[in-house]
Amino acid sequence: MSLLADLVNLDLSDTSEKIIAEYIWVGGSGMDMRSKARTLSGPVTDPSKLPKWNYDGSSTGQAPGQDSEVILYPQAIFKDPFRRGNNILVMCDAYTPAGEPIPTNKRHAAAVIFSNPDVVAEVPWYGIEQEYTLLQKDVNWPLGWPIGGYPGPQGPYYCSIGADKSFGRDIVDAHYKACLYAGINISGINGEVMPGQWEFQVGPSVGISASDEVWIARYILERITEIAGVVVSFDPKPIPGDWNGAGAHTNYSTKSMREEGGYEIIKKAIEKLGLRHKEHISAYGEGNERRLTGHHETADINTFLWGVANRGASIRVGRDTEKEGKGYFEDRRPASNMDPYIVTSMIAETTLLWNP
């Protein structure tokens, strides 16, 4: 008799050319991810060759019950690290049957910005640092923390090793390798300042692909924590008090910034971001006011300031960028629960298309 694990890991290529495609989309809360699978007759590498599909939007908070059909448009394909073989993960966005993007489809508006010729010409690169917290499932308390109690103060946990300081490394490493397998441009991981909190980085990736990759990386992480019996939280301040929050620092550069004289372009871009500070903050994640307090490596939510190597600033410019006179900058304001489609496209719009 086969064990369950044997059946889960069956290699379908031995008996069939058919593959399984997992269609993935963002649900009604703007942070919940949904997915369902379908069988295809053979391998597919081009999302435009995939069939559209539909789902019950009334069950995801995205459509009324009397008109519940929502249509999924495939947009990006990744290898499936769970089923492996030729099976795929498909990042989709959602539309009405008439072809209009539904309100929670933030990818559509981002695609319009990233397809603008002025944006395309600048080849915008993004590197997104996604922080998250691992929680014990039944008590909603960080992994490694005593139930109902607290660990020692912050200090020994950042990039730490050891069973008394580092919690959940097996999940983190499994996620790292699964993202590489999937074809996500994941560039690194590290343990964070608060115990039980971790970070992975995606990029540099060009334009809208950075956001597709972050969403799929989040999906893979949540699937892995499901297997491990652990909950992943993207709350920007999961534990009140003297504990670091969780952000999604967004590193950004354009072709002009990466070339000689780029530092002057960077400073002009930062000036524009400062003029639209309130608009950006309002779109940078729910509950961010609990994180952006001016403490724990943040700038106050109502204050815009930038500096070189300053982790207490809204925008940080690296020492290398200042020294070389070209490079990139880091927007430290986005919360861990931000929508990357909104954040990346808004940065491009403000710095490349908006005229004060």
C-alpha cells in the first residue's frame, strides 16, 4: 500500500503529458491569497497561451451573490515547487465578465503605468525586502516565544544562530529554495531584529515582474507554513511595545540613476517623493502608523526626511551610491502588508511621470 507522501509526490510524466496549473489571485482583503488547480493537456510556458478561468467572487468578498462570476486572466508563470515536474503556478488578476478590472485588481493599473513609454525607457529596477513574522498556530504568538510571556530584549536575534535565538529556520530555508526552484529572483534571506521575524529579498527585477514575484513568493511561503503548522503574519507591528515592526523596504533605480550623473537624478526623484509623502503613506499598507513611530529604525509617519546610510529616514541612500555618484535608493516607508503592485507603480509614477 502506498503511503500518502508517495502519492503526493507521484511523477505524472511517467504516465501522462498532462500537467497541473495552480491559478493564484489576490482575494478581497487585498492580502489574502486564493488558488485553485486545473488540468492542462501539456506543458505551457507562455501565459497568453493559458485559458482564462472563473471563480465565485461572492465567496472571496469580490462580487455580490447575484452576480458572482469573476474571470481570472493568467499573467505570469512559475515552476511549481510543490508538484514539481512540468506543473506550474500561475499569477492571475481578476476581471468582470465584461472585461473590467474588479476594484481589488491592483495589477491592471500598475501595468498601465509600467507600459508607459517614458517608464519603459527608464527600465525601473526594484528590490523588495519582505519582512514577516512566524506565529504559533493556536495561540497567535511569535514562534520561539514562551506562551503568554516574552523573550529577552532585542539585540541577540538579528542574523543570529542557535536554538535560543533563531526560530523557524527550516521554514525559511525551505522557502528560499522553493522560490529559486520556481524561478523567482529571490536574492537573499536573513533573521530580523525581533525573534520569530524574518526577511526575504526579491530583485533586482524589472517593472511589474517584481510585484508578480513578491506575490508568488508570499504564496509559496504561506503554503510552506501551512505544511509546517505555523502561521505567517504580514502585520506591520505584530507585537506592541519595544519590538521592531515589519516592513517591505523598496529599493529602486532607473536607467538614468544607474548611469553617470545619476546621483542628481536620485535627489530630484527623492524631492518629488517628499512632495507626495501623504499620498504614498496612504497607499503603503494598513496599520503602518503603528510601525512608523520614529523609533525602531523608522521615520515618523508624518515626517519626510532622507539621508545617506540613515535607517531612521523615510528614504535611505547607500554610501556606495553617494561615493560613486550613481546607483539606487531605498524607500523605507512601505509596510510588510503593502501591495507591491501599488507601491512599485506609484514610485515609478511619482518619479517618472508626475510633474509637481
